[in-house]
Amino acid sequence: MEEKSNDPLHGKTLEVILTDLVALYGWNEMSKKIRINCFSFEPSIKSSLSFLRKTPWARQKVEVLYTWSIKKITKMKLDADANSQSMQTPPPSKTS
């Protein structure tokens, strides 16, 4: 039987972590929370991933922010799923 890891980062790629944080906070808020230039000047997932992979202290800050934000991210995803399902459900037809 496999043991489940208690690490919230287990199985998450840096790209998934960064994408979730940007979806939750946006680039502007990310640059305020973590003061690194790749979030402030012409931010993109690709350039940020490149910087974070080369810079352990910056990656650690992103991982800590993700860990602190995991409940908000989970709620955001659940809300998005609920909204997409409600939009896919056709309204009940009226029969006379």
C-alpha cells in the first residue's frame, strides 16, 4: 500500500504552481507579494519559469506562497468548475 505524501507540493510541477498563483493573484499582485523582476516587467510564464529554475531562493518564495495559498486556489478551482457546469446545463424545457 502506498503512503500519501503530506507535502502539498508533491506531484506539482513548477509550471502548475506558477500558473495557479497567477490565476489567483495576477501578475501585479504577484510582483507585490514576491519582489522579483520577472513578475514586474513583461511577465510571462515562460520567462518566470526560466528564472525560477535557475534561482533557488526565488523558487522557494514561490513555493511558500503556493503553500500558504493552497486553500484559496482549491476554492477558486471548485468555483470555476461549478460555474462551468452550471453554464453547460441547459435550462429546463417548458411543456404545456
